[in-house]
Amino acid sequence: NIDPHPDEIIINNVDVTSNTRNSLKYNFPLGENNVILRWHDYQITTCNNMFSYISEIKSIDFSNFDSSKVKDTSRMFFQCKGLEEINLNNFDTSSVEDMNKMFEGCVLVTSLDLSSFITSKVKNMEDMFTYNYQLLKIDLSNFDTSSVTSMKHMFMDCFQLTSINLSGFNTTSVKGFNAMFANCYNLLSIDLSSFDTSNSETFNSLFDGCEKLETILQNFDTSKCIDANKMFSGCKSLVSLDISNFDLSNTVNMELMFQNCENLEYLNLNQLITLNSITDISYLFSGCKKLQSLDLSFLDTSNVINMASLFYNCENLKYLN
């Protein structure tokens, strides 16, 4: 029962369980429309790829949409490049287990209020907001992330975000944080002091390209870390960084870890733990132009294969232990 109007499309009780994308994209002409979804009698269990690659839609209203049985919202709005507004206030996510790439590529969305989301069953939040280039404000204040195992690339390329409140996040089960905030160019500070990272193996590119990031509050447990490649690479506004709490005894790759931290003046590595697992420290401090002293007495290089350009362009380095 589809009733098209000049400025909106109302969809009533459409069976989208077998092929969500085709049923929406090809069964009627969209044009530049707003979509109002009204599911009253039919309960679906998946919204996977529901609107993926549909660039004509400007806004979607889910206020009358019954999503109580939905288990999968992965790629739901994937690459919706024309989408500007989504009303998800009444969207029931209590049964959802997968939110992978849910909003990836929503390049025009400026604000997302997800405070009503119930996420206690969600296991995958990889790439959830990746490539949200214009996103200025996001409310995740009620997110329960206790079941989430991966947050890889979660906010990658959210160019306009200046702050993110993640104080309520429970990250006990997370095994991968790689590139979680990569290329968040305008992020000024971030407080991750409540993060439990004791089960995480990958931290590579975590803050890579966060050019304006001045403050990182963390109490990371890195005892299971295998990869720290590019972890702070390109953090051009960091002046001071204390990672003396890091345990990198299982880490294999530290390549480019502090590359191009060009304003970094103080780097505390004094109590940092490493063992002979490390094989690559190439470009580790490359481009740290303002560093004047480094104490690397902790570093076990017995199995290191690659030390290329370790101190390249460290033009003010005067003391090295």
C-alpha cells in the first residue's frame, strides 16, 4: 500500500524481509522525497541494507515503525548520500545485535540523537558512523556497549566532530579499537579514562590524523595489544603525552606510532614495558620536530627487523638514552 505524494512517500506494511533494498529502491520512483514509514501489522526482523545506496531520500521518519523484533540494522543507511535528517526517537533497538556500518557514508547528516537506543544486545559497532563528514553533534548518552566486541573505525572520518561524550561506554568486551577516531580532524579533546581496554588486541591508527587533538585522557590496559601501528600518528596539536602506563609486552608492531606529532615536546615512556616481541619500530618518532629528549632504555630491540627512519626529521632531538 504505497501512496506517493509530491513531497513525501508513505510506506505501509511493505514486506521487506527478503530483499529490503530492492523493495524500496526499485518498486516505485523516489525522486527527491521524504519517507515516512508506518509499519503497524507487519513485524520485520532485519533492516540490513534497507536504504543502502539510495541517495535520493532527504529525510526518514520512523516514528510509527515497529522495529521491536529487528535484530540486524547493519548497513541500514549505508551510503545514503542525500540523507539530511533521520527521526529515530521511537525506533526500538532492544533486539538489535548488529549495527555494523549502520550510518556509514551519511555525508550530509549533521546531527544524530540516538539517546533512545537500547543497545545491550549489540555486538558489532564497526564503522557505525564512518564517513559522516558533516556530523557536528551526536548523542550516545544511553548506549549500553557491554556486549560490543568491536569498535573498529567507529567514528573514522567524522571530520567536523569537536567532542564526543563516551563516558558511559562499557568496553570490557571490545577486542578491536583500531582507527576508532582516525581523521577526526576537528576533535579537540577526548576522555577515555573510563575505557576498559584489557581485552583489546588492536590499537593501530586509533587517533591517526586527529590534527587538532590537544588532550587525551586515558588509563589504557594494553597488556594484550599486538598492534600499535600509527596509534598517535598525525596528532599535530599534542604537546604532551604520557603513556608510561602502557604494557606493550605482546606488541609486535610500533611502526609510525608517533609519526608527525610535530608539536610534541614531552613524551613520557619511562615505565613503558616492552619485550622482545617487537619487530617493527620504523618511523616511530619520524617528524617529531620539537622533541628534545627521549629515554628509550625500556625498549627491547633484540628481535626488531625494521628501524628505518626511526628518528627522521627529529631536528631538535638533543638527548637520547
